[in-house]
Amino acid sequence: METFARYCAAALLAALLCASPDAASQGTPEQLVPEVARIPLTGGTTMAAQVFLPPGEGPFPVLVFSHGRAGSDFERRALANPVLHGHARFWMRRGYAVVAPIRPGYGITGGPDREDSGARYDERGECIARPEPQRTAGPAAETIASAVAWLRDQPWARSDRILLSGNSVGGLATIAACSASLPGVVGCINFAGGSGGSPASNGRMCEPQRIESLMAGWGRVNRLPSIWLYAPNDLFWGAEAPQRWHAAFAAGGSAARFVGTEPVPAPDGHSLLRVGGKLWSVPLQAWLVEHGF
């Protein structure tokens, strides 16, 4: 549900000019120039993805990053950068390649919107149409599975050492994909994951128990370690719903760590990944070390 108003057609054009198809670029953490790969999807279509490689010969462990959801058709079409370059640097400095798909319905991948949960809010932030989060998580998780399968054919990738990560809707999709026993995936990172919220609700999202039910089901089959990072001043989900989602998931027995950060120093804590680096980087680094990542 993250809003991408900062992305515009000019940014999309710039990304196209600096990227060539079907190749992975090798840059440095100081100057990132991603290239665009095309990942096959079921049905014969393809999905664009930005690829960043760290210095060195490889093969590299890989982070597959899933972006959030834009709030309008225009913003979805204008999505140019599915991962913040500062976040890509975080991983490249740790020796990871970063693959950031642009899902169907977004940016240069194009196509119809497949991720609408159906949630609607009025001008007062009151729910007027309830969400169906599986309608969002299912298609988004399928694109993650396609990216993981594509990595098996990339000589620069360690296809047995893949981490999944995502923000907002991308975080929800990451947890869904984490529970699908994808070959080579060893752990998952969820930044402010969810679906069907609105900042207008001031954290009082519509029927959060629907996501809780999904999490309970995924948690029963998941066996991978995961870390969940949420800020208490998140205007989409509020402070309590994410904790219930995590508890439902963790009840299945997997090693799922919840990190409730300090409030993000911004009006909306949903921007944790973008502006809260000092809040999430320390616990994430500790988790990576703990699990040998």
C-alpha cells in the first residue's frame, strides 16, 4: 500500500535510458546503475526487474526485494525504481546481489492491476468496502516465485542462498512466498507488511483479522526464519494489528522475530524503510549475523 507519488514519468524515462534489457550490471555501492532483466511469468509474459551486483566475481547470495503498492493507476504506471538505491547499497556492501522485480500492473512491466484487495475508505477514514488480502498477496507472491525460479539459471547467483524481502504489500507477499517452500530460499524479511489499509484511517484499518487468518495458515507450513519490522506510528495498520499478525504466524512454530521499532520521525511510520534506517538496520544486522546470512 505504499504510495509512490515521488515516482514520475521522467524518472521512468531515466531508468530506461540507463538500463539495458536481459543483463545484470556490476556497479559499486557508491554509484548504482541497475540494469533491467526480463523474468518469465506463467502464461508466456515477462516481468521487468532491476538487478544490482556487488563488486567481485560471484556467484553471490541474492536478495529478492518486493515493492509496495501504489495508490493510483498513474502511480503504478510511473513506478521506475522498485527498491530504494540506499537499501540496495545496504545489501551490496554485505556481498549480496539485489533483484527487485517490477510486478505486473506497474512501470515498464505494465498490464492490468492484479493486486486490488477491494478495500475502500471514505474521506473520514471509515471503511466502506472490506479488503480481501489474499487477492493481493496471491498474485504478488507468484511473481516472487517466478523470480526465484529465474535465479537458478543466472551464473552470478547462488540459487541456494536467497533471502526474500519486501515493503508494505511487498512484505505481505514476502511472508506468503516464504511459506511456499521455494527452492534455495533461506530466510525472509518483512518491512511493514500488510494490505487493505489507508493512512486516512489513522491506523484503524478495516478488518485486520483477515490478514491474521492468512498469517495463521502460512505459519502452519512455514519453516524458515523471518524478521518482521514495524513502527508503532504506522498509519496504515496501527501498532497492534501487526503484533497479532505475527503472533498468529509464529504460533505455527517457525522462528519469526517481531521488532517493534521506535516511532519513525515522520508523520507516518509506514515510511520505516525509507526514513527509519537507524531504527531497522541494527536489529536486521543482528538477525543476519545470528542466522549466518
